[in-house]
Amino acid sequence: MFSRAIRLLSIRGIDVRLDLTLVVLAALVVWTFTVRFAPEHGTLPAATMGLVGMVLFLGSILAHELAHALEATHRGIEVESITLLIFGGVTQMHAHSTRPRDEFAVAAVGPFVSLLCGAIFGLIGAYADGWAYGAETARVMGLLALLNVLLAVFNLVPGAPLDGGRVLRAGLWALLGDRSRAIRIAARCGQALGLAIVGYGVVLAVRSPALIAAVWFLAIGSFLFWAAGSEHRMSRLDDLYTATSVREVIALGRDHPATSFPLVPASAAEQDAASGGALPRVEIDADLHTLVEAFQHDHARVLLTDQGQPVGVVEERYVARAVALLRRGARPTPATVDTATAGDDEGSR
């Protein structure tokens, strides 16, 4: 998803990555601190305070995202990575919560940690007067405390993809008993929030000389609108995956010869397993979600089985072609589905 991200380190098996857009956020934080403190402390000391503040603020964002990731792994949800970028951070997970209370806990722990960071910075600032550079430390810590509290409050606004949107989603899921519907409602709330922020940015640009602030509001609002819309689309795709079996995917490939859906014969699959190259196994009547998830961890092929018996190996690229057809509204014919087993001659082409 973030092709420009650079791997920084790994924490308990979770990769931490830095997106190149993070440079913009870092520069904005340094600039904010420098402008705020320069009249009292001078430009060079203020710039130094800005650099320290930037490092600590990015560290608090990492703590926020790490809280999401560790809570998710504690609840049995596999986490792939954390990516820090211009709008904060994103925690990427291989699967979603299976219970509303897990969804709530994973979402709510991030803002809680931001509030905790704000409290810690505030306490340090309150007791820094007697230290070397105590005045400068107190000013930096006070602003960091404020930024973290604002980050927590903003994240709790009820609209996806913000944490508040996920808390709303968890509540709606528990109330309605329908996760997909809850996702779509939260996504629409997120889009409304994004439009409101964009509108405020436009008003600010017209009526105020604060052009940088206006551009920042426009960028944040546009990002939220796009991200919420993406969640809405992914929810629709999630429903499609759940409603489609692997057998139907194979049949779809046969109904559209231009796509092609070759399957390695079962004998070759058994030989592959015998040589130590054990592949993930998926039942042919499982849903498409199961097949897509089996391609995780750099697996390019999956062994399909029918009631536990190997019937063929399918490659990820051919599944991607069939998924593209599904997203365009294509469906296999019933006759093809009835004969779509990976073990016959047609399926082993």
C-alpha cells in the first residue's frame, strides 16, 4: 500500500516504516515550534527546540500506533506493519476484528495513549523549572502536551478512518449485528467530516491571510474524504469476498478464457509438498476471503483441496484477474460452477 515507505525497525515482529511524506509533517512541526518560540528565545535556540519537539512528537505518534498494534496482536489479530506518514500513522492488519468489543478496544487504545503522552509531557514541563534549560524544556513539553491532547480529541471524532470512527463502528456493529453496515455508516460519517474540514479550509483561505493553515485543512479534509470512501469500497469488496466461493472463482476464470485460470495438477502439488515446499491449503468450497488471506506472507501459490484431498495449485496472479472480473460485476454461470473442480483435465491446463 505504501510503496515509498522505508523500513526503520521491528518491534515484537511488527515492522515500523517511514513514508517519505513524513518529511512534510516533520518540517511542519519544526516550523511551528520555531515560529512560536523564536520571539522569546531567538531563532537558533527555537529551531533546536523545534527539532527536539519534532522527534518527541513523532515518537508519540509511534506510541499511538504501537498501542493499536499491540492491542490487536493481544486479541489474536495479526499485524503486518506500522507506517508513519504525513497525516500521522497507519497500522496495517492482515485480518479484522471478529467481535465488536475487540474492535472497540483496538480503536480506543490509541487516543488513550495520546492522552497519556500528553499527561507525561505536561508533568515534565511542570517540574522542569529547576533544570538546566528548564524554561526551554517547559515550553517544548507544554506544546507537546497540547498537541497530544488535540491529537487524541481529533482522533475521537466519530468518522472513519479516525479512531472515533472505529469506535462508532464497534458500537453500531454491537447494536445492529451487521459489521458491514456499521462500516458503511462510519465511512459516510467520515466523508461528511472530510467535506466539513475542506469547507472550513476554503472559508479560511478566502477570509483569512493564514494561507498555510487553509492549505493544511484542505489537505486533511481531502485525505479523510478519500480514506473514508476507500473504507466504504473495501467493505463492499469484503462482502463480495465472503459471498463468493473458491469454486466460483475458478468457474469465473473458465467462463472468461481471456483471463485464463490454469491450475497445476494435483500430482504436481503433491510433489511440491514432498520436496519440502509446503504450500498453504484452502478448501475449494471455502470463501474467497480464505483464499486471498492464504497468499499473505509472500506466498505466490496456494494448494486447493476438496474434502482434504489435493486437487491443484493456483497462482496469485490468476486469482487477481478473477477478482478484477468480480469487481466489474461478472459472475460465473451455474453450469460452470457445478463442474469447477480442480482435478479434471480442463482445470489442469
